Amino acid sequence: MNSSSDRPLPGSAAVPTSRPGRLLRLGGIAAGIAGGAVADGLRQLAQGRRPGLPELLLAPAQALRLASGLAGLRGAAMKLGQMLSLDPGLVLPPEAAALLAQLQEAAPPMPPPQLERALARAWGTGWRARFRVFETRPFAAASIGQVHRAETTDGRRLAIKVQYPGVRASIDSDVDNIAALLRLPGLLPRQMDLSPPLSAAKAQLHAEADYAAEAAQLRAFGGFLADDPRFVVPAPVTALSTPEVLAMDFVDSRPIASLASAAPDQRDGAMAALIDLTMRELFVFGAMQTDPNPGNFRVTPDGGRIVLLDFGAVRPIPPALQAAFRALLAAGLDADRAASRAAMLTIGYFDASTAPRHQDAIVDMFLRAMAPLRQLGPYDFARQDLLAELRDRGLALGLDRDLIHVPPAATLFLHRKIGGLYLLATQLRARVDCAACVAPYRA
């Protein structure tokens, strides 16, 4: 068979697999950030400025150190960095979040010997005989695994996703270690309680690291969308898939961000399709892919179809939760405060013990966020005033120590998806008739 060379790849780096090794790497990241902040602070003091500690620790230079370090670790550590980057301006300054955004696309690939061992564990030592071509250099490398082009002996073109060694075993310790890193003085608000979202992140990351489950979701969503010409879902190859290796059809595509320079009707149509898909996931399929990383959405070379990738983060939405969100959608579209409050109480945005002022603030924020869906005609996502306002409101609520209620994990991940789509629409400068998109799904 043909393959690329097994010599070390430029820029490749072995994935640290031992817990002590990963902890030491994280300790080095923390030390680098702290040292960089001290050096930057001394420079600014010499220039007559008195920078605050949060300003120093959240500076773009420190974000670059964090991004580089997390990319080397891969796994849960890198995944949490991706999550931070998907909401620029909420906790990190936009410039720092932009640097972390590099984690959405690439990580250093595994050296060929480590890749060879991983595939031999999954397929046996004679695995190369199954392929006419297997490219050792990955064409994509991200948090949990890297992806290779291959062609079977019968000519089927495949994308092979190979999980980094030790990812599943390191999830809990990685998340705990990252939590300690995020609690560096001044890096995050002192009052911020990270425990509930980090617990949810652990559970989600364990689910994402099960490639057999992801193959099942690929088949399910392929069935859901089989008759929808707007989307392409690669078909998994069962005979070559294991919990650590996922084989699927290779689909020629380009980044969805390339639509930013496309004709307005093309980028607007793509965003309208993604909004409609989210409504169908919530109200029809009863299952939602909750990872809005832009790398999970690509387009065919002509830009006419959206290629959907990475179904590791699919979460079930039971009928009772579907009904509650349908009631909330209707209340938001009608700007009905009382009905919105009742639906939000049912879903768990707050409970009966939540102070009335906090309930009011949460309802106000929801109704404000629904403004694009109430507008008649296209909403221009290039406008960022609403996004900035919602960030300010959300941060104010997060810093209020008296607000101790945390919504259920299912709601948090759903909002992660919706927030990520909003950011994508902003990046594409899309204009979408959101009211028309959601109208078929209201109660």
C-alpha cells in the first residue's frame, strides 16, 4: 500500500499519557502564565502604568501561552480551552479569546510511531493490508483525536479519526487540573463557582471520547437528514470503527467560514439552514449535537450543502423537556413575561427559592435575546450591540454571589449550541429571517 513516510512529522509531538506528566505540563503552563504576567507588569510599571492583576493574566500574550500549552496536551485540557474560545468577551477579552480560537482547528499531530501503536491496538498489527492508501500525516488534528485520509483496497475513500492515547483515562484529572489553573488569582472572578459546569464537562467529555457511540449517532443523524438536500452526514464504516477509532466516508469540503466572502444569499441560506436544523434537533429529533465548534460545520466545494461533522456531543432531549422548550419559545415570541417565567421555572433556569430580582433579571435577559426571533424580516447578525449587551448582563448575573442556582446540564449545553451558532452568524455577517425559521416549531 502507499502511505506517507513514517519519519517524524514536522511539528509533531507525542501526546503525554501519564497523569504525572500531564500535571507537570499544566504546572509549566501556569508557571509560564504567571511569569509572563510578572514580566509584563514590570514593563508597564516602568512606563508609568499600574496594571491590575486580571488585566495582566488575561492579556493576549498569556492567552497565547495557554493556547500553545493546551494544544500540546490535547484531550480534555484542550477541549476546555476550545469551550472558552467559543464565547469571546464573556470571561476573556476578545483579543485573548481570538488567540484561544486557534484551538478550534488544529493541534500538533502524533508522531508516526505513536499513531502506528494506536492503530495496531485497534485493528491488529496487519492493519495496513486493509488499505490501498493511508496518509500518515493527518489533515485535521484537534482536542480528542486526529483525522487521516485513507482509501480501502476496494477504492472507498475514508476519513479515519484516531483518538489520542490516554484521553479517556485522563479526562477527570485534566478537568480538575484545568480548574486549578483557571483559579489562578485574578484569572477568573473570585466568586465564580466552577464546580457545576466542570462536573457537566467531565460527563460530556467521557461521552465524546466513545467513538462507538459517535458512530451510532452518525447513523442516526444520517437517517434523520437522508431526504434533506441541504446537509451531508458522512456514513460510518462499522467494520473499521472501535471505541478509539472512527472510520467514515471522506467528503470533499471547505471551512464554513469561507462563506463570509460568498454571495449574501449563500451565507444567509446556510445560517437559516443551521437554525432550522437546531429547531428540528430540539423539537423533532429529540437529540442535539451540542458542540458549535466552527470546525464541525463545513460546506461542499460549491458551497451548496453543509457537511456536518463530529457527533460525539449529541445529547438526548426527552419529550417533557421538548414540551417545556416549546412553551418557552412561544412565550418568547409573544414577549409574554408571565408565560416565560413559568416555562423557565419548569426547565430549571431558576427555582422557587431564587430571589424575585434574579428571576426578573433572567427573564429580562431571555426576552431581550429573543428580539431577533420577534423581528419581522431579516435580522442582521453583523450588528454586535445585542451580543455585547447579553454578555454584560450574563457576566453581571454570574458575578452575583447571591445567585447560587445553576441550570441543569442539558440546558447549559443547549445554550452552548445556540450561543455558538449566534457567533457563527455574526462571523458570516448573515442576514436571516429568524421569525420565519422558528415559526413552524412554536406551540
